[in-house]
Amino acid sequence: MSSPASLPISRFPVPALADLPADIRERIVAVQEKSGFIPNVFLVLAHRPDEFRAFFAYHDALMDKPGNLTKAEREMIVVATSNANQCQYCVIAHGAILRIRAKNPLIADQVAINYRKADITPRQTAMLDFAMKVSFEANTVGDDDFAALAKHGFNDDDVWDIASIASFFALSNRMANVTRMRPNDEFYTLGR
């Protein structure tokens, strides 16, 4: 059996860092300098540079913006919906980010396994209930959903953010599964 470090990170070709366009290489090096390693998602998606740029532009627009959702709550949405979509990469990677942003070593496992039993607020549970509905029954979203979220202090912009994050990561989950994207070993211990 191969050691985890020797297993391929994708079923598609992974370009060498030196062969990437300068803007993509610079972004990846900046992430490496900040985190101490290169998350595999960057290398796997670099297989298609134009799509890499579009993917990360939308990712950043959703995940790094100010608003009524905290960065930890945004990560909760990713972890809960990614688990429902059976995306190992996103649950492991974003679980690590959630632990760090929430400053809670237990929260990611709780949210991934069953967010309704997790140590989160009723507001966060309502947020995740809606994110799951968007993930699996977006065609049934209606005024009652907006009213339920409003009772927890979410405005229309917040609802848009929740829906956008759940929708974007549905794309990410599917591509991670199709590419057989492997989580970096480093993610497993971050924030614990």
C-alpha cells in the first residue's frame, strides 16, 4: 500500500508550479507562505488556468467579504453542505479552517456529522437548515424560508450569501469528487 504522501492528489495532470502563469504561481506561493503548505485544491484546479482564476475570484467574493455572516459561519455552511455532498476534500480542508476561525477544535466534526446536534446557536442551525435546503431542494425555497431566517436576524443579503455559498460549494464538491482531489495531510491537525 502506498503512503498517503505518495498518492496522487488528482486523477488529472497536476502542473508544476514553475510551469504556471505568473499570476497563478504568485497566488499559490502567497498561500504557501501564509499556511506553510500548498493546499491541493490550488494545484488540482491549476490544470485549467482560466477556470482557476474564475473559481478563486468567486470563492474570494463569497468567503472574504464583510457582512452579517462571520467567516466561521461561512465555513460552517461549507462543512455541512460538503458533508452532505460526500466531499472528503472540502470537509477536511474547510473543517480545518472552521476550527481555526471558530477557535474551537470540536466544531468542525460536530457540524460535519450532524449540525443539528452541534454546539452552535439556533441562528446558526437555521442558517444551516436553509443552506441544506438550497443544496437539495432549491426549487422549494419560498417566502416562508425568508421569514424563518428573518426571525434569526438574517436579511435578504444574508440569505443571498447563504445560498451563494451553498451553491458555489456544490460545484466545488462535485469537481473535488470527480478529480479525486486528495486532502493535504496538514489539514487533519490544524486547529486541534
